[in-house]
Amino acid sequence: MKRSFIREILEHTTNETISFAGGLPDEKLFPHLALRASAQHVLSDARSLQYGTTQGYLPLRNKIAHHYTVEGFETTAENIMITSGAQQALDIISRYHHHEAITIEAPSYLGAMNLFDLNQLEQHPVTLYSDGIDIPAFEKSFSQTKLTYLIPDFQNPTGYTYTQEKREQVARIIKEQQGLLIEDAPYSELYFKGKNQSISALLPQQSFHLGSFSKVLAPSLRLGWIRADQKILEPLFAYKEAMDLHSNGLSQAILDHYLTDQHRYRSHTALLRKMYSKKMQVFKTYLNELLPAFEYTVPEGGMFIYGKLPGISTSALVESALKQGVVFVPGREFYHNPERDDEIRLNFTNCSAKEVYKGLTILAKIYKKEVQINKKAA
């Protein structure tokens, strides 16, 4: 089992390190005071410290279900299972489907690929473009696997977003092949232009839609969920129960109380979108100024800018950068069978404008030096 490059590199960073590596929210935007008030309210009742149910705290499941229904994706609490982050949701599903085959995007989320390896799923990568997955290749692969893992909204690592046309094409293929979709949507609320329809809404009986509060509220709550038809959700309960009986009951109760004020939550997510959009624009401006050789697609939401630095190995670049206090993730980490080594994922949500400028200045100097060395060697 290969450890996550991101986890390893974060363990070697300090408070002085400028990190473009992890998908870290801006902690200045955490609703700290509101969550503290909710925690105080919840802890006034000793029952909040008791065991809970495997499927999750019913009032919280009702609120999540209501959010789907308001958006036109009819859902009840029975369609929801609370998990310890979306990462556990992926683990539960992949354990249930162990030893099967799965179609994934190339590149794809490193944490998911590691789980699929751990649970011995045979991974079939299909090229991802800026408008979504390669449809003919996806159809060919899915006809063999009948199971797929996709991140249609502001994909990790690329930041790409599927067009509505490609969402409908993917849904059609899954329906016709009578297969299953695992749709990971941790960034779907972090849109800059408008929210997209989930693919799962087009095939509610054949999809697991995964959500998380880590990117929009606080990662340390460790709360996510699976939205699925009861027929395919209920077999997962035994796996969840065997893992941890239930997710953190105190976190669930605190979050449920916080979400009682829906206007406050909507205002918070609107603020996140506004601030992250500004941060992305700042990052883009400095990228264009300091690293004009970087080839990338401007994201429409999420947390990442992804692109190519021609002429060098970004795996070598990150080692040099770390020595000077800057970290990022080389793109090869996001491929199941790495062939490219000139791509980079950069997080734009965590650092201040000053840190972004300083960090990109350091990267630009190292890059120019590496290119010169490579030219001389050639």
C-alpha cells in the first residue's frame, strides 16, 4: 500500500512552509463562533455523548435529504448514510465491490486510487479533458467494468468541470449498461459561476452520490455522507458498522444544530464562493506574471489549478522547491500508471496573496534554473 504523497509531504512541512499541496480550506473562513455556540448548546444535554445509530443522526440526515430535494433531486433520510468524511464513504463502497473492476478518470483523486488498490479493484483509467471524460473511451471501458468513479465538479486534481452534454452522455451509458456510478462531489458547492446538475440526479437508482462538510465547513468534523437508492445503500450498513459502529455522534449533533439556521449556512457558502473566486483570480494573475510557461485551464470553482510546465520533471522540481520552503503536488501522483512527469496541481484557497507571490516567485526561479540545466545537458 503506497502512502499518499500529499500526507507524507504535509508531515515534512512547517509553519514557515508555503504550501500549495493539500486541499486545505482557508481557516480564516471557518464559522468558528457559530460552531462553538452549537457545541455549547449540544453539550448542555448529556445524551449528546451517547452511542448513535450506524446510518447516522436522523435530524442531520433529514437536513441533508432536504437540501437534495430543494435542488430537484428527490431524497429522503432513508437515502442518506452519514460517514466519517467522504473518504470513509469511498472505503465502504470499494470494500463492498472488492475484486471488481472500475473505470476512473486519468488523472484522478489519489486517495480514491489508493483505496481501490487496497480493496483490489482493477482500475481502468480513461483520459479526462477540460470538458469531461473521453466519452467513446469511457463507453468502451464501462461496458467491461459496470462501475465507475467520477468527480464531475471542479475535479481533483485538474479543477475541470463536466459540461451538461457530457453529464447526460455518461448517465445514458450507465443506464444502458445497467451499471453503477460513484460520484464524488466534495467541491460542488464551491462554484464561481453557477451550480451544475449532478450526474446522479439523472440516474438516482444507479448512483452513489458522495458529499462532505470538510471543504465547506470544517475538515476536523470528519463528516460526509452517501446518497443512494435504499436498495444499494442498505448492503453498506454492515460494512460501516464493522468499521466504527457509527460516525462521531457529537460532531453530528453539533453540525445538525448549526444547520438549523439555513440562512446562516447559505450565507456562509456564498461567502466561501466569493472569497475563493477572488483567491483564484489572485493566483491566476501571479501565475501569468511569474510563470508564463505554465499551461493551464482556469477553474470555474473548487480549490485547484492544474497544468503543465514543459521541459522539466515536476517530481524533481518539488524536491528542489521543498528545500526552499515551497511545496506542491507533481501531477504524476494522480495517475494510476504514471507516464507524464511535467504536470502540477496547485491549491489556491489556503495561502494569502503575499504567500502566493513569494511561493510562485521561488518556483519560477527554480524552474528557469532547471530548464537551463536541461538545455545544457541536451
